[in-house]
Amino acid sequence: MLNNVGATDRLIRVLFGSVLLYLGLGLYGGSTLGIVLTVMAIIALLSGLFGSCILYSLLGINTSKTS
């Protein structure tokens, strides 16, 4: 798997994903908005944890110092 997400970008994704997960499961749980926020949170958390982003690959973006 290609690592194309840098350390700062990964940290931002994990923090953003955590906030979205809180909103999706906590505040808007059981609603359509809650489901959408939870799915977005899972995508952000996984890309932050694994250091790979499919959209970055398609656009040719690499924020990682090691390629």
C-alpha cells in the first residue's frame, strides 16, 4: 500500500475523524445525517491510521516525506 499521507496530515485526519465520529454517533445518532457523518469519520480515521488516501493517489498528491 502506498504511503502518501504525511504525519501532520495524518494527525489532522485522525482528529477530524474523531470529531465526526462523535457527532455521527452521539449527537445525530440514528438519523441520516448521523450515518453520513459516521461513514465520513471511518474514511478519515482509516486514511489517517494507515497513511494512504485513494483520492490523493488519483490526483497525484503526496504529503509524505518518504515516497
